[in-house]
Amino acid sequence: MNIATKPYETKIRLADNHHFLNDVDARGHPLVINHLEGLVIPIALYQNFLAARYPASTCLKHARILSVFWDHIRDRGIDYREVNERIVRRFLINNATRDTTVVALKDDAELTITLERAEFACYVIENFYRVLEDEFRYLPKLRKPRFDEKRKLTSAQRSAERANPATPSVDDVEKVKEHFLERPNTFAGLNMYGMAALFRSAGLRTCGAVSLTTSAMRQAFVGEVDFLPIIRRIPRELSLLAKGVVGAEEMRNLVLSGLKAMRERGRTIVSVPVFEKSQSSFATVPIDDFSDLLDFIWSDRHAFILRYGQRHRAYRPPDNVFLSTKTGRAYDEKSVSNRFSQTMKGLGIPGTGHRIRATSIEEQTKNLYYLHRGLHGIAWQPDNILEWLRMYARHSGTGPIVHYLNRIINIEEVLGYMPVLFDDADLAASARALAAVDPERKQCAVEGLLALVQELGLKPLDEPNAS
């Protein structure tokens, strides 16, 4: 019996040797290879463009889509230079796989893959051709658009119900962080602890944490009044100010003094550039967590680099904040996700590392809602809260975060509570006492409070739908 094989398939190999694209060590980045062509040059050009800008994990995701798409069009005898909207749609309807099936190609054809995967495949393919045409001019620019700019995808799974993933509580998140600090390998535990802190306090995604660099952290100082006198003296990579580096102590103290001055002015956060889901944005990191990260970079991270460099003489550490104890390189997203999943499962805590980000968004939603409801009463504006949360969570729209707000409102309606904001501790304590009054004396308490309000020349602000 002859076993059918597919030697024609385009494969992905990770680069074993160190090679640099600009200042980026591209070791570990994907190479797309075909048995007939060898290195697939168009994809290699695109991968080089990505490697100089994005982490290896992002490059690998793009390489997987393009390698499958490359075989898909080769199997159909299509020149990659002739790819258009119709070919991409057929690729999606064939489940974004190498195999091709004769199907009726209609504008309203349903997709059997997830909408998210279809949209990501479209993004990768469109970006691939954009880079070849605009960045490298490897392909001639077509007179009319290659792809439909107003594409609308439909999916059988768009309306399918999804099980709501579990979100750990604030106490559960603290338990996870404490567990990482108890790990035998202190540096590995501190890495995970630092990422968990960013998930919790800044709502970072896993990809944003593993790709965070000390250069990006330096950008948090740009434009800040307290850093204007010294910003030009601060090195591009904050890791160069590590403890033990000659001449770094003075500048290190100036940076810490600048952060202290920001706190004294009432600032609680700094804006740090992050790269998530192939897009650059800014994360709001609390100054206290930012200072802890600086201490980690200047002490434990620096000590690890020295130890690792003694065993690997050719080692050149990347600028990533978090480094793997095994490779000395940036963490892979999948390995971080697995580590969090295993740890949380072992502790009996529901959810995953990514859901810690959901805990952060949920907490921010709760704080904003009670602040706005307490300040504005019936005049509170849901759109203002949702827009702020959209920026905090770095979403393109408010759709994914509406349920956070709805959940809080539903709980409030079930409990029958109405939030009120107090800026005075004594006044808040008196209100709590009134809320706990005996039901038989409640009406008397309300009448007495209304009399006091009228005596002060104030007018009660009624709640809508209040009985």
C-alpha cells in the first residue's frame, strides 16, 4: 500500500542562528520554505518587515496563514501576483485551509470558521500585499484596489452562543501573584508576577506583556513636566541604568525623583506604549507598578543577564522587560498562557491569565460607574463610561465591553441599591448608618432627612423609576 504524502506543503522553520534586522535579533523568527522554491522570497520579504517591528510570536501567526494560503493558490494554479478579493473569499469559504473544494461562491455565503479567524486571515493577506506593493515595491501597484475595502463577512458562528469564560476575583488574582513569588526559581517567578501585575493593574494582554521593552517604558517620560530637564540624558534603554552599571546611579536617582514628583502632583498613572494584536497603543500603568518594574529591571533582570552571559558568551540580551530563564529571550505568548493556566488550575482558581485582564476591566467599570452615578445621578452618561473603558482596554469599539457595564447595572437592579458618592468620610459614615436603620423607623428617618435637606436650601434628586 502506498501512503499518500504531501511533500508540496509549504513549511515553517524557526531560524536557529542569530541574525540581525536593524537592531533586532531575528533568531527564532519563522522562515517559510517550500520544497520546490526553497525560501519563499515574497513571504520572506514580508517576514523581514515584520521581524524588525513585531515580536516573533506575531510573525509566526502571520507565517502560518501565509504558508497555508500559498499552498492554496498554488494548488489551484493561481499566480500569487494575481490574487484578488474573489480568491481570498474562496480561501475563507474553504475554511482557510490548503485543500480546495468546488463551492458555489455567493456574496452571502456563510463561513464555517470563526469570524475572528476569517478577519485575521483577511488582515494578514491584505497586509502582505500592501507591504510588497507599498513598502518594498516588489509588486506593481494595481490601478484598482486588489481587495474589497467594504468587505462584510458573515459567519454561522456570529450568532452562536458562547460560554462565558470565568473571571477570577480580585482576591484570586492576588493569590496567583503571591504564588509566583513563592517559586523556587526567583527570577522566573518575578517574571510571572510582573506580568500578572500588568494584567491586573493596566489591563495588558499577554502579547503586550511579552513584547514590552525598556525603551517603551522610557517613552512614558516624554512630555512629562518633571522629566523635561533630564529626558535627553536618559538612555534609550532603561536597562542601561541597572544597579552596578558605572555612572548609572545618579541618573537612576533622578528618574525615581521624577516619578516621586509626579505622585506629589497627584498623578497616579503613566502612559506606556504597548504593541497588541498587531497595533500600537498606550496602556495606563499605575506609577507604583511602574516603579516596581523599574526596580525589577535594574536589579533581578540585570543579575539574570550577568549570570546567563557567563554561561553563554555570545549572548546579547534583547530589550524586552521579561526574559525566559531557559532561552534568555522574550517569552512566547503560548508558554506564558500555559504557565498561567496550569498555575491557576493548580490553585483551584477559575479562568486563565487573559481573564486577569478581564478582572481589571471589570474593576475599572465598577469604579467608573459608581463615580458617574454618584456624581450625576439620573443624568449619568453610559457612552462616556464605555468610551473611557474602550481606551483603557485598547479595543477598536465599545461592543466587547458593554456586558461589563450591563452586569453591574443588573446586579444593582436585583439588589435594589442606588449608588451615591461621598467625598467626606464622616458624611459617608452617617449615610451608612441611615441605610442600616430599622425598617419600622425608616419612614421617620427619611422624613427627618428631607427636612434637613430643605433647611439647607437643597432639593432631592429623584431616581428614575423609583417607587
